[in-house]
Amino acid sequence: MRLEGMVANIFSGFAPDMAEEIFETLAESDSVRIERIVSSGQATADGSWYDQEHDEWVLLLAGSAGLQFEGEDEPRVLAEGDYLLIPARCRHRVAWTDQQRQTIWLAVHFRGAGVP
Amino acid sequence: MRLEGMVANIFSGFAPDMAEEIFETLAESDSVRIERIVSSGQATADGSWYDQEHDEWVLLLAGSAGLQFEGEDEPRVLAEGDYLLIPARCRHRVAWTDQQRQTIWLAVHFRGAGVP
């Protein structure tokens, strides 16, 4: 039995009153990285876009956020439990995150996604 | 903009009163598969073990479950938000899932995991 079997909780392990945004890798391999992001009202800087070489699957676990895709008029509003695939090279930015409570994201970064 | 950017919700899209266990692939590539599992009281058959060639990262999103590892006396009790890495070849079984409500799992199957 290796220690990798240890149980942790996605909703704990960070300060409830912190001001900064935190990024934590929970597991990874050559081809995938599973990350928790905790936002406290942060947004991507005005005029900046994420333009990634890999696919990213995102699940919003708590809070709320607006995810803007280039070429779309309005951000998509994400609530608890919402998920989507952000294909490689699909330019996007976080327009806003919840100002009232922390927003917890699960992000799975990987290569060569497809949707069944 | 491709349709992969469509938003869905992890807590919807299945019947609340169903009796069977459902497995649904949400996204996949050559090296990773992201799966939702909805259990309604199911368990792995007595004496049966999962013995996988790949690593599996599991997050319990709703309900509760007991996850038994071979060689351990008792199942690990998983509550909402609990996650763990099940390394390849680590024999395990689901001892029980919640009898009162549906248990929703997110499973990320991938090769060559490591823990940071």
C-alpha cells in the first residue's frame, strides 16, 4: 500500500479568508495534470487571454464565475457543478469570480481531448 | 469556437430515482478519460477486486461510500469533497455506497501518475 491512497478533501486545506488566488497540483503524470484553483474574487487581467497548447477540462465546485471566450459577446456564467471542455488554442479569460465567497475549480489539463 | 465549450452540470442529466449504476465518459484522449459515475447503493460484488493497469484519481462529489483496499482492515469512508489517488495495480473495491441518496463520483483515469 502506497501513501498515494491517502484521502484528502477538496474543500479544505486553505484559509477561508485569504486574499490571493491559489493553484495546487493534486496529481500529475507526463500527459495529465489535475489542479485545484481557489479564487477569491480574482479575474484575468483586462485584455489578457489564456491561449493554451493543451486541452483543459474544468469543473466549478463552489462559488461562481464568468468565463469569457474570444468572439462571444458575454461571459458564460458558471455555477456549482458546471463543467466544460476548453479546447487547446481556444482563447479565453476569467471575466470575474464570486466576490462573496471563494470559488473552487477543478482543472484537468491534458493533451488531445475528444468528446464522446 | 467549437461545441466542446458547451457547459453541462455534473449534478444533472440522470434520473433521481433510478436503480442502476451509471457510467458516463465526459471527456477523453489517448491517455486520459474523465468519467462520471452515479451509484444508487451499489457495491462491488463480494470477493471481487478492481485491479487496474492505470492510475485513477477519484473525487466524491455527493453521497458517501466505503472504499476498501486489499490488506486493510476497514474501508476508507469517503464524504463529499474527499479525493484520493488509486495507483495502478492497487487492488480495491467499493464496499458500499450511500443507501439514502445517490453517490456521484468523478474519476480521472490516466497513465503514469505521480504525486507532487
